[in-house]
Amino acid sequence: MTLIKSISGIRGTIGGKADENLTPIDVVKFTAAFGSWAKEKSGKNKIVIGRDARISGEMVSNLVASTLVGLGMDVVDLGLSTTPTVEIAVPLEDAAGGIILTASHNPAQWNALKLLNEKGEFISGADGAEVLELGEKANFEFAEVNHLGEIKKDDTYIDKHIQMILDLPLVDVEAIKAKGFSVVVDAVNSTGGIAIPKLLDALGVECKQLFCEPTGHFPHNPEPLPENLTQISSELEKGKYDLGIVVDPDVDRLALIQEDGTPFGEEYTLVAVADYILSQKKGATVSNMSSSMALRVVTEKHGGTYSAAAVGEVNVVEEMKRTNAIIGGEGNGGIIYPELHYGRDALVGIALFLTHLAKFGKSCSRLRGTYPNYHISKNKIELTPEVDVDKILVEIKNQYSKNKINDIDGVKIEFENEWVHLRKSNTEPIIRIYCESESEATAEYLAKKIISDIKEIISTKA
């Protein structure tokens, strides 16, 4: 059982002992901390909440809403919703912030409080640290009986979100309708099963639904990786559909399956959408340091400028604002389109991808064939607790000092056509190692070489 308190929110497994798991006591404590912080920070007295469909969601939502009411704050409860929908609702409601009740791609026993500021964006590291400190000190004051807040239910925001997408200049509804697309959707029995069919209906796309009942009973591991998507791939292999669409439980990650049942590659969701955006408008792009260099290749092909941010959505957003990027995101299928809002959004990703596919000529596999083919190898090395991980990263940086090095988030070493990114875990003595190359064998070789270097450094220091 686990409870993880981080600057981006509180997540953990349901049940067990307080302060070791995500129990009602922990939910109330950190909700009170965030509500108090948001009220003080913004001078506003309203919080927007929404949840994915996981089994514990209603229980956690009731605890959160009641705690905020106890603080004297008003609550706008979107009920079953998506992460990007809550992000959009916060500024539209002129709220102090938002709380999304979702553990994203984690299994059903997990839940979490994801925290948004008054712009509807994930709170910064400094703000998150303040909230955590406030929670640990339990330094908050509840309202007297005549000053309790109120709860307003509002289930209209998914429709509002979809309409905002349809109104975007680069979403060509008529072009999509003219192609007569037929797609399969796997929404892992969460809130994507509500939102995506509505969006596709508005776009004139025929939709076969797999696991679109928002029961919270995930039919497979909810992380949208190829090994978890065998049923939708089998459906596409029958040859009756143009595309497969897969989202995680809170609908901020988008994975695509080609018409022959093979993965488009979640790294390439952002690449394809950026390719379309950049073909219509020149500008900058951003992804995190562990995302594919295919985005840089596509950006430079269109005369744009690419930059890499530290891993984490809040860091990508910060870099996008700094560079005035017109599209960005993360290689896990996260599309951030600032024309709509600064948050990963699978729904806008679907609309933009379908527009691109409609204008390209309908064949998903042919579109994929227009992009450079890179392979990412993901590995980790587990170390003993006494090993100083930071010193190892410094040694690796020194060892490869003749190469281009980026150390804003761990150590990233760039070679001619490859890169290696080393990041330490914040919770255990682990170094995660990401390698990318045009050759899968080369990416694997690089990973083994770096692991060997690390072991040698440890042995010589012993």
C-alpha cells in the first residue's frame, strides 16, 4: 500500500492506515490544505472538482466536496469528467483552483488529488511545496455554521469543452465529415467513454465502442501501451476501420492504432499533430527531454524552433510559455494546444489528428510512414541505498563531457543520431535510462553501455 505526497498532488492506494495510504483522513487533510492555500493565493472562494470513473471516485469526491464546504468555499462539481475538462472549467468559473480526482493510468486501487491553480493549470513546484507544508502542519481553519460553502452540480462542461474544440480554426469539421471515418474507441471503462463518442458524433465519425461504460472496472491495465491494447488491435485487424483511439482513465493521454492493428506509436501522436499545426502556422514546439527527437525533425522541417523541457507537464507548459510555442506536449501521447488551454488534452488531440488525416488522405499507416522512424529503449538500474546517485550522474556527465550535455533534469547526452537521458527517482535509489536511435539495436546497445559505465563507477568508488 502506498501514499505519495508530491508537489503535483497526493496519490495513493485506497484503504489501510492513514499517512501510509490514501485514506479519508489523508483526503480531508490535503483538501483542506489546498483549499486554504488557493483561497489565500487567489482571493477567490470557489473550487471546481471532477473525477474519472474509478470505483473509489464517488467516495473521494464526497470527502473533497464536503471538506471544501467546511472551509466556507463553494464547490462546482462536474461529476464524471476528464482532466482537460476540469482544467477548462476553472477559469470559466472564475474559481480559485481545481481538484481532479484521478490516478491517471494507475490501476483501479489507486486514486489521487491533482491540483490546479486559478488558470486551470497544474500548480508549480513552489506552490505544491506550500500546500504540502500546510497539510503536514494541519494549519487551516474551518468556517462557522453560518458561513459554510455550497455545492453546485454541473454536468454540462464536457459539452462545452467539445464545442470549444469544434470552434477552433484548425479543426476542420467539414473535412473530417467528408472522409466518412470509421473508428474504434477503447476508453478503459472511464470518462473517455462519455466524452469521446460525443466528440466523434459531432465530427461525423462512425464509432465502435469498446469499454466505454464509465463503471471504473478497467478491463485491462489502463496505461495505453501496446501490450495492454490487444483487443482493439484485434478489432482493427479485421480491416473495417480507419483508426483506433485509446485514452487513459482521465483522458489526457492519446494513443492511436493504425488501420491494420499496429500501433501508430504514442511518441508520434504529438509528432503528427505538430506536423499539421506547423503546416498551417509557423512557430515553436516543446516536448520533454525524454520524448522522441522526431518532433525536433518535424519542427525544423517546417522552419520552426524546437526546445526541450524537464520531464513533467508543468515544466513543459512553462517552457511553452517562455518560447511562445504553438504546440507542445509529452511523448506519452500528451497534446498541449495553447489555443485551447495549457494542459494535456486527448480530445483536442483527436480532433486535430483527424483533421490532419482527412487532409492527408485517410490512411493512418501511410501518414505514419512520412515521419522519421526512431526507437526508444527504456531501462532502469536499481542501486543500493548507500550509493550517491547524484555523484554518479556527475561522473557520467564528466565522462561524456565532449558530447552535448543538457542537465536541467538529470543528464541528457546527445550523440550524432542518438541520445541518452538519465534521471534519478525521487523516492528510491533508481536511475532511469532512456535511449533513442534510428536503430532499435543501437538504442539497446547504448542503454547497456551506460549501465556498464554506472556499474564501473560504483566499483571504482567502492
